[in-house]
Amino acid sequence: MTDKIQHIIESIHLKCKTLHENLVSERSIRIEHEAEIVTLKNEISILKNQNYEIEQLKAALKIDLETIMQKGIDEKESVLNDRNEEIDELVREIEHCIKQLKQ
């Protein structure tokens, strides 16, 4: 009977030792995972900051583009107005010349 009890005790002791090793292993894995989570959170924070800076730059470039496009439109309108004024001036000169010729 004592051999049987001794065998049961050794079996329990072996199971406890195995469970303890598993516990230590799982704790080690958990610590590694926590360190990885901290690293990933830091990377996310850095990427969010970079994204914010890129969005700010994008907004500034969009405003610059709209300004440049508006300048181009204004310049085209100015050229067209100048051309129309030149045409009107030429028409007036032609009409004046025709009047002179009629006299």
C-alpha cells in the first residue's frame, strides 16, 4: 500500500512540476506579448502623428492648388478682357477711318 501511495505522491508531484513549468512558460509568453503590445501601441502613435502631419500638408497643398487654379482662371479672364478691349478699339478705329473716307 505504501508503494502505491508513494507512486501516487510522485505522480502528483510530477504533475505539479509540469504545471509549474507550464505556468512559468505561459507567464514568459504573456510578458513577451505585453512588450509587443507596448511596442505596437508606440508604433501606432507614431503613425497617427505622421498621418496627421500628412493630412495637414495635404490640406495646405490643396489650398495652394486652388489658389493657383484661380490665378490661372483670373489670368485667362484678364487676357480675354484685354483682347476684347483691343478688338473694340480696332473696331472704333475702323469706324473712324470709314467716317473719314465717307467725308
